[in-house]
Amino acid sequence: MKNLTAFFGAIVLATASMGFVGFGSHASVASAHEVYVLTSPEVSTAITAPSPNPFGAIPGQELKFLSYGALTLVVALVVLSISVSRLFEKVFDPFLIRLKKYAPIIARVTFGLSVFASGYFGSFFGPELQIHSLFAEGFASAVSISLMIAGALIVLGFLTRFMALYMLAVFTFAASTYGTYMLTYANYLGEAVLFLILGGGRWSLDGAVPELRALDRAFGRLARSAERYSFLILRVLFGTALFFASFYAKFLHSNLALQTVNDYHLTNYFHFTPLFLVLGAFIIEALIGICFATGFEIRFAALFFTFFITISLLFFGETVWPHLILFGVNMALFAHGYDKYTLEKALFQRKRKGEPVL
């Protein structure tokens, strides 16, 4: 029970820190994601002060580290055995295969809502990237309104590929301004590429209006040649965003996670040293990102991550709207499941019909 308590404690910290990674060389946006749970002075201090290596928590606690590693391995093996079990596939695959057709609309609606929220709150993808900090007031308002319009049109599936192009341009501009920090929001890039390829699809105005269908066919060659890679691109970029968030906030600048542990007195709930808890959070979050990027235990990772994002929001009282994109991509990847480019299917089911359950 104690092992499980520590395991879940690391996960809570990991999912909370999805909402607080660093911000590259741009100290002027020093609130970054940490604005969800830390104050600006705390963030600035954590970024500038030397950060301890979380793996430095292992000496003297080798037995604990190995026992939690063994627990993680056992959980992974149990889930994997369920995933590739012919019995479970026979029972669940008919339902899971039917879910695939809903993956694009789940991704599209949540992407549109996230873009709309970005414009409504005057931000590029997150509250730390304030539009008015880059533009004069009048132009900043115009950019915010344009994001709200783009988000609404994406939800409706109206001119979807053109809106995806616009979001690619917005992301490119943000990347030119904030540099590698934008890897934090690579999930937005993945969504934009996804709908540049797929368009509005079913249940969209693009598909319902004849004139728009004709316009959409102009992208037909792109759709036919790249559609097979669309969800591969989405999950790789989503996994990249999660891994980068973990690396930045709990390894490169581990003081950020340590400050959160101290501010919220997490060691009162999980009786381990703060740095050891940060190490566990780093490993778990990095593994989740790797699972998505490689296509290993996709559905389990999506369920796992969604559950603990919810726990994190409730526990830390974080801002909700920046997490919409995380919920949306998780649900979309759960619905879409596996394809031939996923590692798990390639390793275990090359000669079998159906797909892994989890």
C-alpha cells in the first residue's frame, strides 16, 4: 500500500506539472505554465537558481527506487497481457473499432474549443503567452478575435483546412518568438497538421455544403497521400509535448517541481523526500509521452493520463481552459487506437486481425 501511495503521489505531481513547464530564454514571460500553481516570483527564482539533478535522489534510496520500478514494470506487463489477449480482443475489438470514426470529430471539436478559448483569454495557446505583450492594443484585440473566429469555424467544420493553415501560421509565429518553448504546445501543431490533412470530415459543414465539398476536393491529393500518417503525426507531437514538459520542469529546471512539492506540502501526503517525488514524476510523465509517441499502450496511457489530469485540476485548482487540448487529444487517441505505425501493433500483431485492446 505504501508503494502504491508513493506511485500515485508521483503521478499527481507529474500531471500537475503538465501545467507548468519552463519558458526557454524568455524571462519576460516568467509566469509560463507555472502560473497555474506557482507565483511569478517563485517561478523566476526557480528558473534562475541552479536545479538539482532528480537522479541524485537515488543514492541511499536504491531499494525504494528499484521497488517502484518493479511495480511500474508489473503494471505495464499486466496491461500489455490484457492488450494483446485474444479473449479481450474478441470481446472489445468490435466496439473499439467502431470508435475510430469518432476520433476526428472529438479532436476537431476540442481543438476548436481550445483555439476559441485562447482568443477569448487573449493568449497564444496558454495564459503565459499573452497576445497584448507582443502587439499594440488594437491589433492584439484583432488577433484575439481572429482566434475566436477560427476556433468557432473549426468546431463547426467550416473551411477547416484553411483554419488549420491559419493555426499553422500562428504556431510558426509563436515559435519564432518563443523558440523551443513552443514544444510545450506541439499538440496544437499536431492538431493543425491533422486537420490540414483530414479537413472537416463527417459531421462538418465542409462535408454538408456542396460548394464546400468541391473546394475541399482541391486538397484531395494531399488527403489521399497523407491521411495514413495523420494520427501518427498527432500522437508523435503530443508525446513530444508531454516529454518536453517533463524534461524541462522536472529535470532541466527541477526547482519548479520542487517548489510545487513544498508549496502544496505534498510530502505530508507522500512520505518521501521532495527530490525523490520529483524523480518519480519525471519518469512517469516521460514514459507517458514515449508511449504516445511510439504507439505503445495508447488507450491505457490516454485513460491513465485523463484520470490524473482530472485529479490534478481538482487538487491544485488549476486554470481549466489550457487543459482542454490535453483532454481532447487523449480522447481522440483513445478512440482512434492503433494502426500499422504503432509499435505495439507492429511487435505483437503483425499477422493478426484486430488491434490491441489498451
